Amino acid sequence: MTEQAMQVRLDAPADAAAIAEIYNQGIEDRVATFETRLRNAEDVAAWFDGVHPVVVAEDEGRVIAFAATSSYRPRACYKGIGEVSVYVARKARRRGAGRLVLQTLITACEEAGYWKLVSRVFLDNTASRHLIRSLGFREVGVYEKHGQLDGVWRDVLIVERLIQGNIEP
């Protein structure tokens, strides 16, 4: 599998079950999210709201990665800020799928009028930190003891990426 062989699709609600399966791997691996409750297709289907872009990558007809946005905060002044998540199926990691879906998501967010993307990353998630840094995300700071995972306090790195074309001078 190479990045060139992968196909990318935007807003694919029919992929909710495959996305849930990949997300559940991330939950089980305990390296990317504080979430502990596994998700099903119905949970993920709610992400496809026509406002927050979701991108999937597939290889040989199978979804292997996704990147999604969600609301940052409910206040109107934050309408153009998207919270970003990227997950790759275990068997497809370190092959460019995460980069492909995140690059596509950034473009989709620019076209949708977002001016900033934000995320929080576990400090020891070096693969995600490398990926987001390589795609223009800036490390802003660290939230100490941001949450507990399996009874252990975890710190997270705060990152942001401005979308210059959507920021008026």
C-alpha cells in the first residue's frame, strides 16, 4: 500500500461503521484519546452534520483512515474553529494514510471557511506530533493533568493551525 494507491473521500456517511472500527482501535490502544466507551456506526453517523468535514482514505475498497472536525466551542465567535481528530487503522499505520486524510481535511476546512484548526495530543504520541507539525500545526503549550485515562493523569499538547486564506487582515 502506498499513498498513491489510496483514495480519499469527503463526507462519506456510508463509512460510519468502518470509521467506528478504526476509532475503537484508537480507544483500545490508549495512545490518542481519553475516550473509553467504544463507538458504533450510529454514534459516528451523527458526525456527518454538513458543517464539520469528515475525510476517509481507503485502500482496495477498505477504509483505512479518517480525519474529522468537530465543534471547538458552542459560542458564535468560535464558529470558524474546528477541533481535529485523525485516526489510522492499526494495519495501515506509518504508510502515509494519516497525512493524506489530514491534508485533505485541511483543504476541506479552508473551502468551508474555517480560519483555525486545533487539537490536543498526548505528549508521548510522537507519530501524531510529527504529522501535525509537518502539516503546519504549531505547538501552543501543554495542558497539565488534562484528564485521567485508566486512573492516570495525562498531559496533552495543545496545537493549532491557522488557515491564512480565511483570515481577513
